[in-house]
Amino acid sequence: MFQFLSSAWALLLGMMLLMVGNGLQGTLLGVRGEIEGFSTFEMSIVMSAYFVGFLGGSRMAPDMIRRVGHVRVFAALASFISAVLILYPTFANPWVWVAGRIVIGFCFSGVYVTAESWMNNAATNETRGQALSLYMIVQMIGIIAAQALLLAADPSGFVLFVIPSVLVSISFAPILLSISPTPAFESTKPMSLKELVGYSPLGAVGMFLLGGVFSAQFGMSAVYGAQIGLSLTKLSIFVASFYVGATLFQYPLGWLSDRMDRRVLIMGVALAGGVGAVIGMMFGENYFVLLGVAMIIGGTSNPLYSLLIAHTNDFLELEDMAAASGGLIFINGMGAIAGPIITGWMMTALGGPGFFLMIAGLLIPMAAYAGYRTTRRAAIAVEDTGSFAALTPGSSPVVVEVAQEIAIETALEEEEAENAA
């Protein structure tokens, strides 16, 4: 790990700055939208627009990189991000923000693909798993730190929009000046959705539902906090609690997943998150209950992404795993686009409790479907299942394919060890 860290610290620092910038702008818009008097439904469309851009960027960025190279793509897209962040407070109109969020989602997706390609190239086969773990930790630190920055200035002014713009601009330096060579870029042709559903119905259905959960959490939690009148300090702690929970529970649940039927674990984790959301819906007026519920939802929904990918891999041949990652990301992205819009509609109709009702309405059916799937085919023996790799729902196709490569390499090593014995 230290060997990788010494060679890739600049990349990791740049990625953390990007995550701070992205995490801050998402929360800040939720607060500023309330100040500007935007309706909850208008803000839901603004938040959904990010995922429209992100999904488009994840599919188009590889072609852009192949045409003009990593450096140009990274510099161009990151420049657009900085510009859009400054334009948000200049044009306080929800439809201008929708356009800006599409652009910024597209650009962040492309930037992640570019930077993560460099990171993968800096790792060796021996350090790739450690690199992925470090990257996930850096992502979470960046998002959590972003919430603290929300308290640095008045959200009704320009300063809080300038901060993420500067952070994104600074992130260029450690990445572009890194001594790491520009990698060759290859992407895997995605598996058809019909094939993917055939291999793992739970993986496909679960990823779609989880896309809605994650986008509601990432896009609408700040809108919810502003709607119920949380102070800026309480709101920033509330949003950060989702990611603190994700950090705490990701690896313990991963350890469990390698030792039991993953469908049962998915059922239990989804049910726990759904019950947490019901508690939030009923007792959300108590701030400390609210923080606990946020940690439960974050601590269950984020690991579910990795669990569903690992479960899907259990039913795939090694040569199909990388191709399946593209289909899983697309399904998750479609759910993410719909999530904030439906959440906004429910919050308009029901008030604050609609936020938690939306999350419960996705996680509890996921748990029920996971339970149903346990009756449809026998569980795979634990020793025959693939390894768990921690990922976040905002991961680009590069990171998901890296996780698939790790799973393939681990399976081949175990097979060789069995043959040698």
C-alpha cells in the first residue's frame, strides 16, 4: 500500500479535492434553492439533472479520451466544472441550474473516468485492491469534508460557490503534474440488459432501485434539511451522517458477504435501511433520531451497491464480469435519474416525511425481492462465491471494471491454488 501511495499520492489528492468540490456543490444548491424560493419539485429536477449528465458522461467519456487523450479531456471538463460553479449564483433560475447540473454531471463523470484511469495505471496487480480501498476512503473523506465547508460562509452569497470552483481548479495541478504516465485507455463493451437480467434478476432490479435511493440521498437530503428548517450547522452534520455511516459499515458488511448467502445479506441490509427510513418518517422531528437514521440509511444503501455487484458476479463466468459492469452502471443510472424527481413529488405532496417514504418505498421492496429470489434457485456455496470489493454508487465505469478485474484475478489465483493442491 505504501508503495502505491508514494507513487499515486498526487492522483489521490487531486481526486479528494474533486470530491470535496462535488460534495459541496450538491449540498449547497439544496440550501441556496430554499433561499431563492425554488419549489421542492423544481429542486428535484435540478438534482435529477446531475445524474442525466453523469450517465451520459460515463458512456461518452471513453470515446473522447481515445480521440484527444487524457490530459486534454481532463483539463477541458474540469474547466467547465469551475465555470458552471461560478454561474450558479450569477443566474439564480431553476432552469439555468438544470442546464448547469447536466453539464456538471457530464463533466464530473468524464473527469472521474480520466483520473481513475491514471490511478489504475499507477497500480500493479499486487496493489490494485489496496489502491481501490484507498480511493474509496479518499472519496468518503472528500464528501464528508465538503459538508464542513458549508459553514465557511453565507450560502446566500458567492463565496461558497467560489470555494468548490477553486478546489476543482487546484485539483488539476497534482493530477496533471504527476509523474505517472498517461495510460492507454480501453473500455469493455457492455453486456445487453436482457442477458444481465437473465444472469441475475436481483442484481438488475436491486441496482435500479438503489439508483433511486442513492440519488435521493445525494441530491435531496440537503433539500429535505432546508425544507424542515434545519440550521446550516445541523444540515451539514445531517448530510455528512449518510457518508459517515457508509464508511463505517462498508467493510464489515463486505466481510460478512464473503461468508454467507449474499441474497440473505442483501435482504437484511435493505430491510434495515427501509426500517430506518420508516423511523425517520415517523420521528424525524427529533434531530438526534434524524442523525441516527441518516447513518443507518447511508450505512446500508452504499454497501448494497458493492453487494449487488458481487452477487451478480457469482452467477457470471470470469470473461463476462467486466462486460456486466457497464450494464449494471446503466441500470443504476436510470434509477438515479428518476429518484430525485419522484422524491420531490412526494415531498411536495407529503412534506418532509415524503423524503423518507421514498427511500423506504425502494429499500423494503428490494428486501422483499431478495427474499423471493432465495426461493427461486439454490444458494451458491460460500467457497465458490467471488470476493467483495468496496465501491460507492457514484463510481465511474473505470472503478467498477477495476473491481471486476480484482474479482477475476482473485478467482484465478484460488483456482490455481486448488489445482496445485
